[in-house]
Amino acid sequence: MQSHTMELPRLIKIGEKNIGDFGSFLNLLNKPKKVSLISGKNVQNVLKKKIEKSLKSKKIRFVWHTSIDNQIKSLNKIQKDVKKDNSDLIVGIGGGRSVDTAKLISFNLAKPFVSLPTAASHDGMASPFVSVKSDKPHSIVASAPMGVFVDIDIIKKAPSKLLASGCGDLIANIIAVKDWQLGHKKKKEYYGRYAADLAMMSAKIVMENSSVFAKKGLDARVIVEGLISAGVASCIAGSSRPCSGAEHLFSHALDKLAPGIGLHGEKCGIGSIMMAKLQGQDWKKIVKTLKDVGAPTTAKQIGLKPEIIIKALTIAQELRPKRYTILKEIKMTEKKASSLAKSTKII
């Protein structure tokens, strides 16, 4: 029997207008004397005073670091600066990039990490995986956060397309779990039903509530809890398997071919439509759900050209040859890719 390690968040706090409790939250975790805070400039402009007030109230010293992008060069620069802080804890505050930066640096420096997401655009807020721009187009394993602190009021103030993108990342679990089962069947790969079911439940909650979301708007708390659960599912599985299959490979291929176009969850959502058709799943239901939550269902809506979609489908599997997905079962030629994208109205 293969062994794997489960590293789970120790404490998760979700509230509304609770940013003032952040210092108390850190004290509950590991009573840090000093923390390194990593965020982008916009987040600092909005939250700096509130976070500083909360930390000062608990006599926690702090140093801010600004995350510009997730290029290796930028990460190394911040890592050098953070190392000089001699802090007890590293906090990632923001959307994907700052949380990923803090996650990787904490792993490299062997220091605990806390995630304070300001947008719910993907499941990275609670997972041990990091998306870094390098020659490796997919996520790498770092540390799971020791704690996750969420102020729903902050999440609600982020652009609604970020929350819709989070729904796309959750729906992707439907494809990922089916691919994981395929890997288990064909390659005797480890398959953990508990992790798979938890990831599926996160996706199903979005699918089942999509009609309500379409009428009343997205429920930030439901989506945040789904994304945290999905991140925890990956922690339990010891890999990104329950949340990342062929649809994620397609998204990574788009990152390579058309960097910076479209949000991660948006691309995973579009990928899920096509992969669902290949898997024999109800792809039209995925289209309906994505439309209900306000996520794109065509390449044009993101600003991607048809030829990019076709090319991404043909190269997706080779980006991660060891990961067995539905794309291993089909020799994806340009003709097949074109036919798939057109039949699902992606192009």
C-alpha cells in the first residue's frame, strides 16, 4: 500500500466584517511575536490600516512585502527580504498571487504560513499547491496553510467575475475526480474516496444552487466554503488529483500559449465543458451552471482565438505526461480538437 502525507490547516475562520479579529486569530494559532505580510499594492491600500490596527492590539510586530508578479525572480527577491525579517509566521494577503508567493516562501524557509484571501477566484486559499511562472506549467507542492482567515465582506467587494471564476474552479472537480478514477483503473494509481467525495460535494453545491445564484446573485460564503473544502480535499489526497484533471491541463496550456488572458477558474470552466463531453458526462449541465453564475462559456468571452483553443487541446496532456486523464485515451489531433470545441460551442 502506497503511503502519502496529509497536511491540513489547523484553524479556519470565516466571518463578516471580522478583519479586526486577525491579530487574535494569529495568537490562537501560534502566538507570533513578528509576522511577514505579503500582498499586492491594491490590497495594501485597502486593508493595511485595519490589519495593522488588529496586529498592534495584540502586540504583534510586522513587516510588509509587496508582491508584483509570480515570476521566479520576483519570488526570490521577496524570499531574501522575508528571511531577513526573522519572523515567526508568513501571511499571504490577496488574490491568488500573494497567497501563492507566501505559501512557497514559507515552504522554502520552513516557516508556518497563513492565508488571508481577498478574492474567491480559485481553491488555492486552503490548498498546498502553488502556481508559479517557470518552465513547469503546472502547480508545484508547497505547504498547506496553518490557518485560513476569511472576511466575507472583503470577498464581496472584489469584482463579481472573481467569484464566478471560483465557481469554475469548483466545477472542474467533476472532471478531475472522473480522471482520477480513470488513473486508478488504468494505472493502479492511489484513489481516495473520501478526498474525491469531498471535492465532488464542493462542485455539486455550486451546480445545485446555480439557479438560485442566477436569480439572487452569488453567495460568497457558500463559494468560499466550497473552495476551502476543495483545498482540504487536495490536502487529504496528498496531491491535486481531486481538483485537477484534464481541464486544468487545458488551462495550463492556455497559460503557456496566451499568458495573462482569462482567469484560472474561467479557463478551467471552459475546459470542463469540453472534457465532460469526452468523458461522457452531462456537459450541457456544466454550460448552464457556468451561465447561471456569470462565468464565460465561450473562448470569445475571455478573448481567446479559436486557434489557441485548438492548439491548447492538442498540447494539454503532454504538459504533464504522468498524470493520467481522459486525454490519454484520445489522440487529440487538430481535427478532433476543432470538432470538440465547435460541438460544445466553445468556438
